[in-house]
Amino acid sequence: METYEDVFRASTEDPENFWLKAAEGIDWDVTPRRALDSSGAPFYRWFPDGRLNVCFNAVDRHVAAGRGEQPALVHDSPVTGTRRTYTYAQLRDEVAAFAGALVRLGVGQGDRVVIYMPMVPEAAIAMLACARIGAVHSVVFGGFAPRELALRIDDAAPKVVVSASCGIEGKRVIAYKPLLDQAIALAAHKPQKCVILQRPQESAELGPDDLDWGDLVAAAPPADCVPVPATDPLYILYTSGTTGKPKGVVRDCGGYAVALRWSMRAVYDVGPGETMFTGSDVGWVVGHSYIVYAPLLAGATTVLYEGKPVGTPDAGQFWRVAAEHRVKTMFTAPTAFRAIRREDPEGALTAGYDLSGLRHLFLAGERLDPETYHWASDLLGIPVIDHWWQTETGWPIVANPVGIEAAPVKPGSPTRPLPGWDVRVLDPSGDPVPAGVDGAIVVRLPLPPGALPTLWNDDERYVASYLSGYDGYYLTGDSGHIDEDGYVFVMGRTDDVINVAGHRLSTGSMEEALAAHPDVAECAVIGVADALKGQVPRGFVVLKAGIDREPSEVEAELVRLVRERIGAVASLKDVAVVAALPKTRSGKILRKTMRGIADGHDEPIPSTVDDPGVIEILRPVLRRTGHTS
């Protein structure tokens, strides 16, 4: 058996051979002879001479291999009380049918399709159908507000939008069609058609440019897989920018398929016929990679869960799912386990379920605090594995690769860099820092297969956002250190994107919403440490001179305003009207200082502060516990 050191060394000393060997796990229409094309550096391309179809690799090849009757996708929905299992043969037929429907609407290779759907099987089917015909999908989380959806429609310029009549949040039914209609009204780009999946919980009224999913599929001939160059885009996934238009992370077909297929065995220890349950949403990168694509590329069974870790109906749902579907590897966010622990601190609800098949629990999305790690580890008696990655990277950067060699766990660290990821920690001058010293976490270029090759229609922004900080390195935007054993400790963000329950949200966009209120003169939003969600946003506003209103009234309006503009996912529930914000003499708001005080640290006052008295007045407001429910 190869050791971690053997595999890692092979990936860094001879990446060409390492990744060509990994590419043997994928079926190619034209097998690549080259792994990496560096001719356009820093725009690297993987498997430039290869051609493949990702949908064929995820679905059809398993049917051809004689495993058509194996479960491929299980939809488990406690909010509707339904379960549905698709075999690989059934999934192939459903995907081919919807792909045929898209072709009849004029969607072809390179065209974009925006998918705005709840956690239903049709969301995965629509994604795979796009991949089948060489179209580029862009999934937008169903909780986003019309303005945010409109921004993504304008950037991706989709030919078709696929949506549903409604989503279900706990006990609430949320109508999607009115949100979609508002978004299209706000967008400059108008999609040609919208395909609407009618759900029994609420029916949508269809307009002249709307088509019913069921009717459309019934009339369409199935579509075959279209081989495309490995460097073609598979999807666009938008991540938080500071202000203005969102950043469209591009994912290529070949590199992504190779990396995900390799990661399933090496990192998650899941192979053909085994079951993986990833408690996330298809709107996030975790859902793209480890609900939809990776498990299917590996020939495994994937569970698509429509519900919450608690409250639908209780904190035992993840245990029920694991037991009923014989889950081998579970993957979710630490937030989910903090919520489960809050509801069931003794873990009593595990008693009713047979969890003997559960071998690994992977957690990612924000830093795994040692308390949650120990609670889950003691309760389940299995390896609890923290790992770290980003929307941009597509798959983990740092993890404990149990499929290669499990390393001893150090609580607070996601362990060591995975093969392919050359992780360094640098000081502001670009020099390496000693072991144990915090700095900027970077990855030496080229990034491995599966990571973003660029941003959608914005090469300049790709370079400016990720490659300009340190020459020859990708800037992760996270800070931390590497200890003497090579373990990486990720301590927090270095920019203004905060992590709320595994969702990366821009404080800049929240500030933009607050600033739109007519009574607000200036504002700041900071991410404050929270025991349940990792971080929660808190807002601070200074009202315009002459505004004589009850602060609580304005604060309530501002909370509503952010919800309307960004969506409930923003979770900004704590806004305080204050007399002034602390600033430097040049006028920069001291957000880092505010965040440190709010987190309870003895934060030093910067020498550049304009008026130290402002911080002292603000200190009790920052120190009070906000609303974190």
C-alpha cells in the first residue's frame, strides 16, 4: 500500500504522469496524451487534447457495465414525507429525456441554462442533462432574492431557466415562480423560455414563455451524449464578490471529472455500490461536487436530502438517513452538527438507528471547532474528518485522505494538503513564514485539475482576485499556519467574505443593501464568531443628520431590506444604530478592530485611528451578544 508521502511526492515531482494515471479512471472519447497545458500561464488547462462527456461518465457507463439496476440517486424528503430511488438505468432515461427537451428548446453545446430549484431529483437531472448535451449549467440556490438571481441571469445570459413551482423550508412552502418572474423583470437579459416543475405542494401559474416540465419531457425524444473538449466549461457557479456583479467560477469538464473521480476513493473511501450522504444543497459547490457529480462518477449511490438537520421533524434525521440507506460516508457542515448537538446534547436520538454501516463523517464549510469535533467523535465512535476547500477549488485542498492513509487527527486542523495541492503560508512580503506562524495561505501554481481555470467572461478579474497578491501563487483569502508536522490550521478569512453556516456571504453586499436605506449615512457589517453558525453578520449604521426616529424602527427596516435584496440566506438579524463608526485618519472603517472586540479579544487600537473615543463608546455595543437564532 502506498503511503500519503508516496502519493503526495508523486503528485508534486511528476504531476504530468500522476494526473494522466488518474485520468484512467474516466472514459474518454479521445484519450488525452498530455495532462497540463502551461502555454497560456497563468491560465492553465488540463487534458487539452482529451474529449469526453461528463454525463456519460456519471450515468451511462455504469449501465453499460451491467450495473443499471443499482441505486444511483435516492431522494429523501422528510418535509414532504416521500422517498424515491432512481437506479442508474432510470436516471439515464430521465436525464436523456430532459436533455432531449432542452435540445428541442434550442439549447446546444456552450449555451447556458440557469437552474433555480429546491432539493428535488429534477435539480440533479437538469444538471446532468446540460452536461449530456454540452450545455453549461449555472445553479442558483433557491433561497436567493430576485435581485441576486437577476445579477446571475445577466452574467450567464442563459437561453433557458429551469425552476420549480415551490421550495419547502421547514414547514413553510415558498413559491418560486413569483421570485423568478421578478428576477426576469429586473434582468437586462431575457431568457427565451422557463421550464417549471410543478410540485403538489403549490402549483405555479404559467405565462406565455413558461413550459411545464412534465409536458415538455413527454413530447421530447431522448438525447444522446455529446463529447466535448476536456477544457470546455461544465458549469458556472457564482460566489460572493465584495460589491457589484458576482464572480462566476468556471469549472471545466475533464479536469473536474478526473479530480472528483480520484477524490472519491482517495479522500472519502467510497467506491462503486457504496452510499454517500452529503447534507448540503445543490446550489453550493459541495452539492455540485459531492451530491451530484463525484458519487455518480464513482458508481456509488448518492442521497439527495430535502430537509434540515433539525426540525424536520427532529434532530435525529441524519441518523435516520444514514441507517435507512446504509450510508458509508456522511459529509455535511459543522453547523449542522452544532444544531443537532443543541437540540440533542446527549445524542440520545442515535439510539433508535443502526449506524453500524457508517464509517466516516466529513465536515467542511467553516472551521470545525474542537468542541463539535469531540462531541461527534465520542458519539459516533468513527473518524470525524475536518477538511478545507472552497467554491473556487471544486474539491478539498486539505484533508485526511482515509482512502490512502489515515493520519492522526489534530483537533482544529483539517490535516495535511492533498496530493496536487502545494500549500504554503506567506508573510505580506511574500516570504515563507516559520512553522506555527500565521500568514496568508496560498497554493503554488498551477492549481491541480478540478480547480477553476478562470472566471466567466472575466480573465482580468480572475487574475486580480486570486493571482495578483503573490506572484506564482493562488491566494485563498484565508489566513492560518502550518505546524512542524505539516498540518494546516485555517484560522479565518483575510477579506470581507464571511462564513455563515457554511455559506460564504459578502459583508460588502450587505453593506450595499444597508446603505440603500434613505436614513443611513454610513454603515459597516462584520462577521462575529458564533457557537452555532461559525460566524454571523452584525450591522452597524450611522443615521443621517436630522433623522429623528426610534432606532429600533430603523433597525427592523434594515433587517427586512437586507432580506429583500440578498435573501434569507444572508441571515443579518442584528443591526444597531450607533453615533459613529471608528475610522483611520484616511477614512477607512476599522472593521478588523470591531470584529476583534465583538469576539471578546483584547484588541489593540491601531495607531492610525482618527478618534479613539469612538471605539470606547462603541465597545459595549460590540461586546453585547447579538441575535444569533
